[in-house]
Amino acid sequence: MCGNAKWGAESADSLTMHIPARYQHSGKRHVSSRRLVTDGLPGTVKEARLRGLTRYFTGKPCPRGHITDRLVSTRKCIACSVDDEKRRDPLKLREKARRNSWKHNKLPTPTRPCPAKCELCGGPPTSRALHLDHDKKTGAFRGWLCHYCNTNLGRFGDDIEGLMRAVRYLQGQTHHGD
């Protein structure tokens, strides 16, 4: 017998299973103290692939003892996938996403590594990572900016003329579109 799950027969035609409380969960699966209902999920990877599903349910505990759906792609149980995701370092995941984001968004490759502070205001990044800033016309990499600086540069038209209008306004030389 694997794990802490105990199998037993209630009658000749039904198989029941006692699931320890720490493995019980709510959600799609209905788990009672004596019966496990699978909601029509297939029991094998092959059946799930044939039906075009992303999950299957064997009813058997995984090596870590979880009794839950498994992913077709990795054959890993959902609980193990969630546990593994929680163990990952969020800063490393954010850095990896940032490293790969410009590849998917067709942004230029940076010419220097991402610094600890915004290259415009000198402040640390907020809850978001520093953004890769680039010239929208030439596509050339310019630097690393915080979310605030990056969006505000865009609001001024991403060019010197827009920023000069803002400077003239702050100096009191123009009023309301003069």
C-alpha cells in the first residue's frame, strides 16, 4: 500500500478509499471521508491526450503522498506543482521573465545588465521590475527605467520636443497650449 491512503471494498461492485484529512481539498474534486469522486477525468495520460484534456486522475498518491489531479504535460500532481512553484525564488523568476520578455516582444538586446536603480530618477524599482527602455523609432536600447519614468517618457511623446514643452511649462513660459 502506498502512502497513507487506505483502500477497502464497501460492496462487491464499488471501491472506496479513506483519505487522510491533510490530503483532502475542495475544488473540482469532491472528497468525502469515504469516497472519492473524479468528475469524469480519465485515469491515464493516454486517455486524457486522446480527449484533448490537460489533466487526468489516477486516484493513487504521488511519491510525496498527494492524491489529486495530475498534469498531462509533466505527469506531476497539481499539489506538487504548486509546492515546487512556491519553493522557487521570486526574484530569480522575475529576472528570468525580464530576460526573456524582450525576445518575445521584439525588443532590443540590452547592452548592459539591469542595475539596482532606475537610470533616470535613481530610485529603486517599485513592485514592478525595471523596464527595458528603447527608442521606438530606431529600436535601439537606451537603458533601464522604473515603471513611473518609463510610462511618463511615453506620455511626453518619447522625444526631446515633448520634454522641452514640459520644461518650458515648468519655467512658466507657456500656458495651455500656447
